[in-house]
Amino acid sequence: MSSKTSTILASLAGAALVAAHGHVSHVIINGVQYRNYNPSSDFYQSNPPPVLGWSALNQDNGFVEPNNFGTSDIICHKGSAPGKGYATIQAGDKINLVWNPEWPASHVGPVIDYLANCNGPCDTVDKSSLRWFKIGGAGYDSANREWAAETLIKNGNSWLVQIPADLKAGNYVLRHEIIALHGGPNPNGAQAYPQCLNFRIEGGGNNSPAGVPATSFYRAADPGILFNPFVSNPQYPVPGPALIPGVPSSIAQSTSVATRTASATVGGATAPVPPVTTSAAAPVTTTARPTSTLVTSTTAAPVTTAPSTGPAQSKWGQCGGNGWTGPTVCVAGSTCSVINDWYHQCV
């Protein structure tokens, strides 16, 4: 039996767990929506569409357990491989990462974001060579008595992260992660859900922070991993390395509106060259973008669903949504249910 067949069988066995957790289904940047890797469907396609996100063996929308935090599983999830595409953004841009299905209210915990410079194309990078620096780490907000994961749910099941405005131009992987602590009081009970996406970041900055391997981020007994969140006003230490200087633990959260969709640029990007300046003291300039005025809207991008082709989709797999080109008919015993405009699922 092939390893992929074994993984498929294991995934089908755990299909009932799909709705319990989640993954980043898409991102919105300055009104442009990009599809992400869908572990529930792309894994089963012989030629899935190239996307920003890294593939992984999380077909059950599952997690990485603390006992494996020192292994390659924690880098970009279990069995991860680089995404075959990327999106070009500017240093200082805000990225809205949208999770699907809805994140469970019981899975309280921090939301943490890292970047790593690929020092070349990200689609062929050796993940073990990546050195990560933290650009966001929101834990428990004592003033609002709210966990970051709860804020994410209230913000339309999405999280807004900002790229440092002074970051040196280059090709980077964004590592976005929720750590669920509902099992945190018990050894090996916390759950890490890392998600990775490729970006070509342009700008005139010269900040190139040093990073560390992801395998050194956390240990199973760290205070922010082995932690009881069910106490009054928890004093929570966000795990992992310290934030790089000059960035907040999180920015003000708001919902981004998609006005159009775009596909990832396929292949590896050559590193962008920062603009030449005549003075070391010259200010960094970035293109003005309307990211500070994002509002909630009931108008969504039009849904386009391709005609059904090939075999019927398995239960819990994707069966439609904006840009979907796979099967739209479900196997007997399940129906195609609209989760949102971008993701329909066989349930």
C-alpha cells in the first residue's frame, strides 16, 4: 500500500473530525482575494491548482501535538511542502487570513505570526533551512477578558497581520498559527495549527531580522503550552521567541472586503531589488493602500462553480465555491452544502 493511499484511508477514517478544527481557506490583501491550499480536497487531486499556501498532511484539519514540536511537523504542519505560487505585496501591507470551517469557540488560545526569508525562490526552499522571526503574538487580553482565538472568531473567523514597513525586500514565508489550549492543562494536550504561505515582499527597508528554526520554538512543558486557560483572568505567557523590536503583539482587528479574486503567481520569484537611495537617512516609502479603512460588507465576490467532472466528491471534501474547478456532486449519502461564497463542502 502506498504512503499516499495510507494517508487517504487515515483521512477518511477521521473525516468526522473535519468540522471540529480548520485551516486558512483564503487571504485578502488590499481587496484582492487569493485561494489557499485546501487539505480537504487538493490532496486528492493529481494536479491541484498552484496556490500561495503550503501543502500538508492535515486532511482532517488536525493539529501538531506538543510531543512533536521538536520535529519538522511544527514548521508548516505535518508533511508540509512549499506552495507552488506566491503573491506580491508591499512592506507595510496588511494580510487578512480567513479560517474555515468556523473556529470552535472551545479552542481558546494565542494567535502567533512569523516570517522567514527564503533567500531565493520559496517554492523550492528547504523548510529546515528557514529561520523565523516573530511579527505578532497575541495571547489573553486581560482588559477585554478575551483570548486571541476568540477575537478571531468575532472578526469574521479571520485574523489581520501586518508586514513590518521597514522589512528588507525579498521572498518570504508567512507562518500563521493558532495554538488551542482547551487540552492545555494536560501533558501533550495543547494543539498547534500552523499554516504557511509564500509572498514576494517589495519595499525600500533594510530590516533583516535574525531568526531561529521552527523546531526550537516550543517545548511540551513550556509555560505557554502546558497551561490551564480555564482560570479567572489567566496570566498567559505567549510561547516562542520574543517579538522583533518595533512591532506590536497584534494590530487592531477588522474585516477585509474582497472586491476581486486573483490567482497566485506560479513558480519561484527572484528576490526584488530595493530601490537605490542617495542618503542612508532617506525615509522608507511605501505605496498608500486603503488597508486602514476596511469595513464589513454583505457584498461578496460572485460565486463561480465549474460543471461537475470526474468522480463524485467524498464526504467532507470541497464541492464548490468561487474559483472551484473540482467535482460539484457528492457521493451518495452526502449533499453539497454552502459554507460561504468560497467554500462548499460535502456533508
